Amino acid sequence: MPRIHWLEVHPSPAGDALRAALAGWGDEVISGPGPGSLVLVAEHPDARLIPPEGHEILWWVEQADPEEVSAVLNLRPGWVLLQNRPLEAVREALLHLRQRDLGSEGWLRQMMHLASMDDLLRLALARAIRLSGASGGAIWLRREDIFYQRVGDGAFTEAPLARLEAAELVRRGEAFLLAPSEQLGILRLAGPKETPERFLRGFDDMEPLLLNAWQLEESRALSFKDDLTVAQNRRCLEAELPQAVRSAAAKAEPLALLFLDVDDLKRVNTSHGHPVGSFLLESVAHTAQRLCRAHDRLYRYGGDEFCILMPGTTAQGAQKLGVRLLQVVQEHPLDLGGEHLAISLSAGVAAYPEHADGAGHLIEQADHALLRAKREGKGRVVVAG
């Protein structure tokens, strides 16, 4: 009968469920730390909780960020799982631990249970900067024939790079390809002091993780894409907004949401036909996308409504974008071939934490501000509160 040592620092119903599951799987659960595998139940991974005993630790935690995971797994081999994961995932992780199936960078291998592509890239960049002795760096990922910066510390501008431009940087030794078989992305470092062989070594272990995350992201992007416009859809917003709020809270930064509504679209559909209405929506989406910054996200919320998620932006910053967008669409009526159709938008703005304490509340406040803009005469931007 396999033995599992059990240390429950922060008791929880999820901890009770796991202990019962371990017994059901035939494991002998021994209270307190000891040699061999240890299950540690806590609110989050914390290096101060690691006991002297325990060859490897399975962390069963309520929440975790990549930095915490990296810190504890660099100190002791193990696995970190969130308590909202299926119990079967714990069984699989324990099997890997018992077989010492962790790879040369075991903490990287299990990060897929927790990390998004951006989380992985941040860790990869931090590791490359540390090993190279560089003063900073950035990573660009490829989307079709353009490379877009996904993570960086300001050492390089965020300007997109054409494929040929990226290839030239690699040829000159000023950038390094990630996952060369797929040309997934490029890494650039500012003033590295070590040879590439030293700081690129870990990317071989990361390549399967990055490719897997990239493929999942691409697949997810297809299901999150609006069928008509260049925007993401409402399902995408509902998936990404809670994560954006958590990130803003962790960084103590603002997060703004700008709701947009095309005024009188129903009248346009009635007088000009639905194809013209669709053309109008496409035009608004393209204009909004062009005015957004690289890290802003445009969504089609439904029907004639769009919204723009703006990380690191106050309500005043989002209001400026809204005013600019209304001005641009008003100055460029839709050309219908001999007739020009004026476009009018109304907008509502809300920001976290100024107006809302969570994702659902943020949508509600931005929507209320939009309704006020419609009631007050349309063609204007209203800020919540």
C-alpha cells in the first residue's frame, strides 16, 4: 500500500475531499510530514511552509501565481495543483512524482496545469535575462507573417516586426528563434554578457510546453472569434475579463472597460438592408481595432454592441479613446456608392477598482454608463458614477 504523508496547513472542504479520495485509491495517509511523498494543503504555495522532511511535495492550493510556483519547485521537487482541478489530476501528478518523471526542468513541465502562454513567456524571459546577464529583454510571438511583442520589460519598443525583419535580426545574432521548427517567436536581449549556448539551453525543455500552449491558444482563438468582424466574441470576454481583473488587482493597476453601441442600427437595417448594417458593423470594428493599443482587446458583445478592455488604463484614459473613436467614425461616413451614411456611436466607461470590485460588476457599470449615454442624446461618452 503506497504511503502518503499529509500536512494540512489551511483546512478546506477540498482538502477533505482529496484525503478521502487518496484512501479510496488505496493510499495509506499518514498525518504529518515524513520521508517520501507529501501532500501539502494550503491557501497558496509558500516556501516558508516547506518542512525538512518529504522528498517531493504535491501542493493542493486554493490559488497560485507562476512566481510562487517557481519559487517552491526550485526548492523542492514537486507539483502544484489548484483545488478546483479534478481529483483525478492529483492521482496523475502523484504517479509522476513517484516515478520522478519531472524532466531536466520539472517545475516547467507541470506549469501547464497553471500557466497561460503569457505566464510561461514571462518565466522564460526572466530566466533568459538572469542567465545571460542582460539588462532587459522581450519576446515576440508570430501571428501569420507578423511578430507581435507579448512580454517585455521596456528594453525594446512594442512595434510589430515583419517576418523578414525578424529573420534579419536572427541572422545578425540580435534575436533568437523560439521553437525554430514552427518559428513560434523570437527572443531579444539587451546587452547579454553570456553566450547564447548558456541562456538558450532551457528553451529546449520549454519548446513542447510553448508549442502546446500556442496550439491551444490558436484553437481557442478560433472559437472566440466573432463571425462577422475582426473582434473577439462575448464568450471570449467572459473568459478573459476575470483573469484581467485578477491581474490588475495583483499589480495594483487600473483596468478600464469601454462599452460601445452603434446608434440607430435598426433604422439602418430597415432603410438600407441588413447587408449594409453588417458592413457598418465591420467598419466600426476595423476603426476601433486600428485605434486600440497593442495590449487592448476588442470584443463584439452582441448585436450592435462592442467593448474594449484596456489594461493599465484609468476611466479617463478610456474616455479619451471613446471620444477619439466617436470623432473618427463621424468624420468618415460609410461610402455606399453614391451615398454616404453617417455613423454615430454611444459609449459608456467603467474602471476597476474605481467603479467596480469584480468582472461582473465592471460589465454592469459600463453598461449602465452606456444606457445613460443613449438616454442623454446618443453620440457621446459617459463615465460610470
